[in-house]
Amino acid sequence: MVPGPMQYNGRDAEQIIPDIVIRRLPIYVRTLKHILSTGTLTVSSDELAERIGVTAAQIRRDLSYFGRFGKQGKGYDVETLLQKIQHILNLDHSWDVALVGYGHLGQAIASYRGFEPSSFRIVAIFDRDPEPAGVIAPGGVPIRSEQDITTVVRKLGIQMGIVAVPANVAQAVTDLLIDGGARAILNYAPVTLKVPKDVWVREIDPISMMQSMTYYLDSELVPAAPEDAHISTQIRSSDAAGES
């Protein structure tokens, strides 16, 4: 279950921003970081659109929800635009994250080095198997029992959780995360979670994504235009397959 369109605090309280727009912003951040790393200081909407795989009009529409960016004929200042989008996404400070599940997938997630540079930090790890409990994960984070989820999440003020457990226990651990105060869940389990209206869920299910592509492999159909296909395959999760 995913809440509807969100409101941006920096705009009119009645300004409703479609979730599909919010989902595109991280792709803008990633692309702008790459552009900045090459020493490029300004970029036009056409150039940015070509790199991302959407139209320049789509980029201008997305950014218009949050105010005015760039100058006509001069393009966008890359660093300024990057900082503003990061601020919109609340990425100008670090977010503590709880990881539930320390099997093969959980260990891979815990070892991933891309979290901290992207404003996320795994500060608590839980597992139902008593054997790894007390073990120290990479980064010095101790593995705790799943029974401690609610208490630890509440104590540390964690608002975001990653669920990397089998489908049959995913809902139970999600409930524990929410009881502790988590309001954003990244779900790797192949199951649709039921959550309160004020909790956001993003689902990552590689099997479903692959199954959605096998349909096309025995046909002459070609992918849709970039604006409809390239971005959506990067940002859609199974909980929002019909939003765009």
C-alpha cells in the first residue's frame, strides 16, 4: 500500500506532486553528480534529457513543481540544481536505516558501499536466526534479534527500514518496524505489504521485473518511447505499476 501524491513543504500547501515525479528526482541526482564529476558546470534541459532518456519538456515539467530553475538560454548550473534537488528529497542530511534479515541478501546489502555517500547509513541489523545474533557486521553494526526491532528502532529514532527476509515473515517484521516509528520501507520480499496510509513502501522484486519482460521476447514488439519506458523501468516498483 502506497500513499497518494505528496506535498512539498517549500511550495504552496495545495501544490500536489505526483509520486511518479518524486521517483524521477533521484535519477536526476545521479545524473547531475556524474555530469559534475566530469567538470561540466552548466547543462541544458536538452542535454540532461538526452543523458537520462526523457524529453526536455518532461524535465521542465518535473522541476516546475518546485519552483524556477536555470535561466532561459543559459541552462542549469549543475551544482546548484543538484543541491536543490537533494534538498527537495531531504538528502542534505544523513538518514539512519534498519536492515531486517542477514542471510545472503541481507549480507550483500549490509556490505554495499553506496549507502553512506548517498545519505543513508545502516545503524541496526536484525535477524531471526539466533546464531548470528551478537555478530558484528561490516561497518561495526551488531546483529540483533528480530525480537528487538521495535525497541531499537524507537530508541535510535530510525524512520527507514529495509526488509530482506522470506515472504512468509515479511509482514510481521514490517509491523515491528512500523511499531518502532519507521515510516519508509524498502521491501525485497516477494510479497505485497499492508501498511498504514502514512507509511511509504517501495518494492524490489527482480523476478517480477524479469517476468514482465519475458512477455516481449517472443514478439515483434519494441520498447515504448524513452519517456514512457526508460525512466519507468528504473523507478517503478510493483506497488505503482499503473501510476504513469
